[in-house]
Amino acid sequence: MFRQLEALSELECDVLERLRDFLAAQKHVCVAYSGGVDSSLVAAIAHEQLGDQALAITGVSPSLAPHLLLEARQQAAWLGMRHQEVSTLELEDPSYTSNPQDRCYACKRELHRHLAPIAAEANGALVLDGVNQDDLGDHRPGIAAAKEAGVRSPLAELGITKATVRRLSWALGFPWWDKPAQPCLASRFPYGEAISSERLQRVGQAEAWLIDQDFDQVRVRSHGLAARVEVPEDRIADLLQPSLRRELVKTLLSLGFTSVSVDVEGLVSGKLNRG
């Protein structure tokens, strides 16, 4: 059992015990695991309670930034749990590549199409995901696809919010407890703009360069071939330092963008969902 390293409130301790009880009651589970803080908590407690009867599975495609896949691998190894990767083919599905507002539905449908046979082979394992209580009030078409596939969401079912997920992860000593939210690369394109492997790779490379410059929270929005860079408001001045600004423009143009701008509002998750 993971030892509690930091103090939790009585309510938070109760939440953690209920999550443990939920997972201990299962015989075999497969966790749809992205390496984000939510699915990592579910995977960690599943491993704690079930040992090798818990399997973390990561869907791999061009929409997953390479550094996030690396982090998912590293975190699973840190936890000591079984981890499997499966290639998904959403880029072959027009209901995904045409980038409609319910694009995430097509993505999750494809993911769970691959997870279902793996779970069946794992003694009929129950598939779990990391959807939390807050996600239920957000624009998340993928939740419907997961429900149709029979996936359970223990965090949401137990009323566990993102803030509580971070508190529990912090108390248990998970180094990624404050990891920023990292939506898939497809979220960088306005609805209706086609998504391709080439476009995803261009955005991924641009963000990787910025991460290497010590901007750990970043979005490169792609409007056609125009790049709009978002970093937290308190880091905008750093990005606009003359030498770094010149390197930013040079790098993004070399990747195939035709213009580069910096969003002076700063990074706002879900900005493209605005009406």
C-alpha cells in the first residue's frame, strides 16, 4: 500500500478509502491510462489493491505528444505496475479527421475498440478511466463513447474532483501530482479544420521546442498554417524577450507555419470551445 506522506483532511481520507474499496472490490481491471494525474491515480490505486491483476493501457497515435508517452512510461515504471501500449487508428476515421465538435467521441470509441479485446483476454477485466467529477460538467463527448463501451469512471462515480485528485496524489508522494492538464494535440485545431498526421506532428514539434525552452505549460494553436502560441500570462514577457522571440519565429517557420503570434490573453484551457 502506498504510504501517506502528507496530511489529509478527514473528508479526503474518507475519499481515498472509498477509492481503495472500489478498486479492491474488482477482480481484474484495465485502466485507460494517459499518464495524466487523473488516470494515474486510478492506475496507482488499482495496482496497490490488485497487483498484477491491474493493467494500465495507453493508446498511442500521432495525437499523443511523444513527451507525454515517455512520461506515461516513466510513471508506470515508478509505480511498478504493468503497462501496455496499443496503437489506435482514429486518423483513418473521417468522423475524427474532419474535426467536428464531437471529435473526442470518435477518438474514445476507437480507443475502447482496442481496449475491449485486451480486457476480455485479461480474465474479463473491467475497463476503468480517469474521468473525474469536474469533467462531467465540461464539453467531453468522449465520455459518452466510454459509457457505451461499458467503461467505469471511479473518480466521477465517487464524486472526486480534480482538486481532490491532486491532493490525494500529493499526499501519497506521486511526483506528478501537480502535472498540468495536457489535452491531445487534436485540440489545437479549430473545429472544422481537418486533422492529419502531418499537422499533428508540426504542432507537437513546436510545443516540444517550447518545452525545451522551459515553458512546461504551452499550447500552439494552429489556424491553417498560422501558429498562435499560448503560455501562462505570467510567462508571456519571458517568451517575448527579443532573442527568444526571434528563435521562436525561426523555429516555427522552419516547421512549416507561415506566421507566428503570441496570444496576449495567455493560456486558457478549452479556449477553442468558446462560442
